[in-house]
Amino acid sequence: QVQLVESGGGLVQPGGSLRLACTASGLSFSLYGMSWYRQAPGNERELVATITSGGEITNYADSVRGRFTISRDNGKNTVYLQMNSVIPEDTAVYSCCAVHISNRSYKYWGQGTQVTVSS
């Protein structure tokens, strides 16, 4: 019943912007910390950004800090990733992950959305 669905991916030019969204259903969204991961073909999956359940604290990978912003709207059960000043190295499948703040056994993944940065 739990479902995370990413959207907003697509083709964007270097230097451009894109906003990804991940909308959750079947869970109490405000009880979950949320993260964005990405994985390019042949590369390991890497953690891009995290946000606490109430949005109080965010963390970013060094590679995206200053360019990407994670945010959430608990009223919409949605976490966002605003991607600015994108570079070709940002090309990857971006997936969101939800982890319950108290019970770490409750961990869910979305299926991902493709982001391609190319001229």
C-alpha cells in the first residue's frame, strides 16, 4: 500500500533548473525522514540530500551543496528537490526514500525519475 512516486525528471541543459517531486501515499508522511538518492549507469547509488521529518534540518552531498535544495510539504505528502545550475554529472535516475523516524525497519523507495543534463 505504501507508494512513493517521483516526478519532474526530464532533459535539461547545463546551467538550467529542474524541480523533482516525490509524493507519498499509504504512510504517515510527517513521521518519515526523506532523502533523495541518485544513480547513474555504472555508478554507485549516492545520497544527494536528506531532510528531517519536520523539515528542520537538511543535509547535502558535497557535489550538490549550493546548487540543490531539498524541501518538503507535509500537507501535500511531498518532498521536493530543486536542482539549479545543473551540470552533466547530475545525469542520473533520482529516487526518493522514506525512513520512519522511530522504526528504521520501515524504509520505502520510489521507482525513480530520469534526469538528463545535456546540450
